Amino acid sequence: MAVASLFGGLALSNAGLGAVHGLAGPIGGSFPVPHGAICAALLPHVMAMNLRALRQRDPQGAALHRYEEAAWWLTGDSQAKADDGVKWVRALVLDLRVPRLGSFGIQREHFPDLVTKAANASSMKANPIALTPEELTEILEQAL
């Protein structure tokens, strides 16, 4: 476990984080929620939102291709599309019975503060596209 943790930390520090960790920081700082549970609960929703935002605002960017590659790796299907990767992650989160954010006491009334803090988090700089406060709110809504 120590080696796996080390490798995970090295990968994250070299690749950058993104919206999952940008939101997870303020949530973890405000609620007694395990960091991994927050990240898992947010991941499929952040992936889906990133894809939507990329398709709308950067359809020719490299990030869409990277999502396609991730889908191939996740599903084992060389014909998989980015949305298939999101479906795979969503199914994994359900199979693992990851609790939804609402089960930890997070409510809609907390969203404005969490979104404001997340938008200013350094982790957001590595997200493949800048997400709007409305998009971040929608992610929280979906993960609730």
C-alpha cells in the first residue's frame, strides 16, 4: 500500500489535479468526509461535465482525445468513446457503493460557498478546461 500510495502521489504531482480535487478540498475542509469518497463521488460527474464543456468550447483540443484514450484503457475496448469511459466510471462508483455527497450532510445551501472556494483552488488550474460556477454547481448537484 505504501508503494501504491507513493506511485499515486508521484503521478498526481506530475500530471496535475483538476476539478475533482478542486472541489474535494473545500468539501473535505468543511465536512468530515474521507477524501477518497469525495473524489469517487465526484469523478463521473466531473468527467461528464468536462466532456460537455470541451465539446462546447474547445472541440478541437487535445483533451477530448485524451478522454478517448482513457475510455479505451478503462473499458479494454479500442472502439470505446469518451462517453463510454464516463459510463464505466459511473458503473464502478455504483458497484463499489460509493456514498453520495448528501449522505455526509452536504446540502444545496452549501454549494455557493463550496463553488467559490473550489474556483479559487490551485487544483483547478490543471483541469482540461475552466469550468464555470454554474458547471461546478451542476457537478455538486449530480453528486448529491
